[in-house]
Amino acid sequence: DAGVIQSPRHEVTEMGQEVTLRCKPISGHDYLFWYRQTMMRGLELLIYFNNNVPIDDSGMPEDRFSAKMPNASFSTLKIQPSEPRDSAVYFCAISTSLYNEQFFGPGTRLTVL
Amino acid sequence: AQSVTQLDSHVSVSEGTPVLLRCNYSSSYSPSLFWYVQHPNKGLQLLLKYTSAATLVKGINGFEAEFKKSETSFHLTKPSAHMSDAAEYFCVVIVNQAGTALIFGKGTTLSVSS
């Protein structure tokens, strides 16, 4: 977990509110991934970036979800407006290559009431 | 289309007995295969990976996996389970052909009893 910082660790919000999840990776890893994990659907890849550029966002469930990576050391995942079915643990992961080990952050547990 | 199937959602073993977690994949191209472990309230950690070198891959904590192309399998094994092995395990397939597919299995929960 030490290579990826995610904040907040826990977030509780009400339906309709905007939620922003943050990821701060250590340098030297060109790939950044966002995942969502639920009991029902397991672990899902939402989007990944290479050198700050979004490469594949086919896993983003709806237009309510958006992700940005303005620089190599910061990425955000935003949900606007949030819905109860968005409740999940969201992970950020980094890698030097698509085929190398991914280093996962500790996750953000999101609860939408 | 590429896919990965973890054949057991839950496996229970006694401490000191062998562990077998099964993973089958479907791919028209040569895949890279990984096993990750997730302990409660933690992110995933790499156990081992196969990337077209030796078919028997050794990982951390005494785990190993064998790539069998004829059976399209990549099962994870350990000779003797330890209580600390209790966790969720994910098999992952990455295929790079006409676009890259990164696919996680649904996970297998391993319980270890004393």
C-alpha cells in the first residue's frame, strides 16, 4: 500500500451529492488504474491511464462517473450525482507496464445513503 | 472473447493441508496470467505471474501455479496451508491483441481452520 495513497479512506454521503475520490501514486509508474469492488459484481476495472492519458474507459458505468489525471502524481474519480448503487470500495493501482505487477492502494470505502 | 473463470467461490482447508484454487481462462491469444491475494480491508497484492517463460511459476509465501495451455488452466497451489493464508484470491488475465483486455476473475475465498 505504501506506493499509493488514497483519500478519503471512508466516505459517507447522501444520494445526489458529488463525490470525489483521490489517488496519489509514487513516481515512476506510467500506468494508473481505477477499480470498483462490490460483493455482487466483484472487482471491476473502471478506467486506466498511461502517462496521464486515459486509454480505456469502457468500464466506467455511466456518464455520472468521470476520471482525470492532471499530472503523474495525482488522479481523481468523480461521481456526480451519486446513487446508493455506487456504494463500493474503490481502488487505485499503479504499474510500470500493463503486463507487470500492479500496486494497489488501500481503497476508499464509499457509502451512498 | 477473453474470459477468466475461478471455479470455486469458496474453498475451506485445514491448516497444514494442501491448497488448490482453480482458474480457467479463455483467450484466442497468448495471455499473461496473474494471481493476486487480498486480505480483509486491504488492497490486492501480487502472488505470482506467468508471462510465457517457465510454465511452473513460483510466487511468494510458498504458492505456485502451473500454466497448462492444453487445459487453458492456471491453478494456484500450496503444499501446506497456514492460517495467515485465509484471504480472497483473484486470477487475472491480460491479453494484448487488437486492443488490450484486462480481466479479473470473481475471486475465491480461502478459509483455513486449525
